[in-house]
Amino acid sequence: MLPSSGPSWPLFTNPPPSTGLLSVLYFADGGESGALVISDGVGDSQWSQPPAFPDGAAGLVSTVDDYLAFGQMMLNQGQHGRERILSRPSVELMTTDHLTPEQKAVSGFFPGFFDNTGWGFGVSVVTRRDDVSLVPGRFGWDGGYGTSWASDPREALVGILLTQRVMDSPEPPGPFRDFWTLAY
């Protein structure tokens, strides 16, 4: 647990009255127009009630400040301010690619995904540079609801992009690429 004066960290629910802090979530309707349709509203948000099964890989709710504190803690090898949250070896394990070439070859992700990316314990890890923003050792998470976070130990950089549009393709959308290119 973090000290009471510290950040609240991601949660799985955002009950009223704080539900009003959420943004409407959209998805493209799939038609030629690409019109945006509400996927999750604010007043009836799926995050206003606890989930049946809290899943750290999907459905976390947080503020940008707390997400930044988490990214900085990971960048600082488990330390947040003067508090040790995770051991340095734990962060090293989390941010090291553990997939074998055989596992990457049969991946369900889009072709070429693992050409420059690996998987640690809960985060993706850049393994090869083939773009200005793909720095080996950079780790983070791209969420299906339009979030992107990465910490880069080499550049002492934490970046967070929050959007509110469901990703309709396995490849990161243009704003993700543009954000990370501009960050570097």
C-alpha cells in the first residue's frame, strides 16, 4: 500500500459521485463514414460498478496524475518518492522480454508485432529499434480503449497518451504513432 498522502493508483471501478470525472468512450461504427458511436457513457458507465472479475489487463480506471506516478515508479525501479513500492528485481523481471522465438511465431497479434517487441510480466518491452520512438528497453502498455503509456530508462522519459476511442485495429492508430514520434 502506498502512504495515505500518495496517489490512489488505478482501480477497477469509479462509483458515483466521481463517475462524472470519466470521459465518454467512443468506437467507429464500421461504416464508410467512420462515425463515432458511444460505447460507454458517463452516467451508465461500466466502471460505475465493480467488475465480476477484476482483470489487470483490462478495465483499470485511473487519473493521469496517478498513471504518471505509476510510470515514474516503474522508471525508478520500484521506488516512488522515498517509498519502495516494488523491489528492483521485481521491476527488472516485469520489464524483461520473457517470450521465446517459438511463442512469438505463433502469436495471435498482427504479423510483425514481435519483430521489435517482447513481453515482460504485464508490460510490453521494445527489443529492437526500427523507429525513432522504439527504443530498446522502453516498456509500457497500449490499451484497447485508447491509452498508451511507456517508460524509457535510457531517456529518463515517461509518456502517457489518453484518448477515449476504442481501438478498431490491432495496429496502433495514427495518434499513437504521432504522439510517440513527437515525444522523442
